[in-house]
Amino acid sequence: MLIPVRTLVNRYGLRSVSGVLHLGAHFGEEADAYDADMPWTSGPRVVWVEGDPAHLPRLLEHVGHRPGHAVVEALVDDHEHDAVLHVASNEGTSSSLLELGVHAAVHPHITYIGQRSLRTTTVDALAAARGWQGLNFLTVDLQGLELRALRGAERLLQTVDYVFTEVNAAELYVGCPLVAELDDYLAAAGFERRVTEWTEWQWGDAFYVRW
């Protein structure tokens, strides 16, 4: 996270989190911050969703023993379909359903080194199947699929108070949304962007709060 949880609490109005849904878990790098700094209404409750099955062993090793944490293997999109996940050379951090765009120029050392054929689902389908309730903080880190994942989370988004998502000022991935598109979609769902932290490579993180 480019913006620490503690900063979101101290400066930008993050309060009363009853549960976190983290899309694009990778290896669960944010787990310590969630446990220590998130303003939980009771104990920690984090649902990690990861689409690349190769990441599951390290993810489970890191978060599987933590009270209140659960791991779900699922590749999320705006509809269910057969898809090809492009696997990136940086331990899969930049893996995506989308082709590399500006990313290839600003991070030339990162390339796609393989593919996985997988089936996608939607957040709303997962929520219905698993009975998710009370997940009012949504983290989205999906390498260009952020808006598509949100479109597949229309029902769940109605109960979310905070959205923390990766954003782009350029087409890092071919066809990925720019930050203004996320602003428009989330504004229509009742959210305002409070802060954005940009990197020199035209991508960053943004924090949205329900009005």
C-alpha cells in the first residue's frame, strides 16, 4: 500500500471497519498493517481473494494462521468466462488478464513469462455463495481490472464504506481504466476520492470514502 493504513486513519477519515475484502491478495503483504492499524469494530476480519493458484501456498503461509483471516482462490472480473492470465516475471505482482501497455516502457525489466487458463467469477457471485456480510472496506489490486471487478461487485458495493484501489494516469495495461473513470463509477455509487498517492510511473493508489 502506497498510503499506510495508519495514515488513512489519522488524516482521511477511516473509521469503524467491520471487515476487509482484499481482491488481488498476492502474498498478503498488507496483513500486518491490517492487523495492527485497521480501526476494527471488533477483531480483525480479512477475506483475501487471489486468482493465481501458484500464489496460494505463500499466501496461506503468511495469513492462514492469523485469527480472522480467510483465503479464497478466485479470479474476479465483471462476468464469468474462460480467461488467460498473463504471468509476470516479478513473482506475479504485475500479472494480469490484460496485455502490457505503458507498463512495458516504464518497467522494461518486467515481462510476461507464461500463461494460465482460468475461469473467472464476480465478487457478487462469491458473496452470494459464501454469505459475505459486514465487509465494509474493499481493497482492489488487480493490475488494470479494477473497474471491471467493481462492476462485478455492484451489490456488495452497496454495503461498503471505503474503497482502496490501484489507479492509473496512463494505460499501464491495454484497455485499463484511467482514474477519472473510476472516479465516475464510484461517485455514482456514492463515493468520493479523498487522497491519491502517485508513483513516477503514472500509477498509484487512491482512497475513496462513502459520502
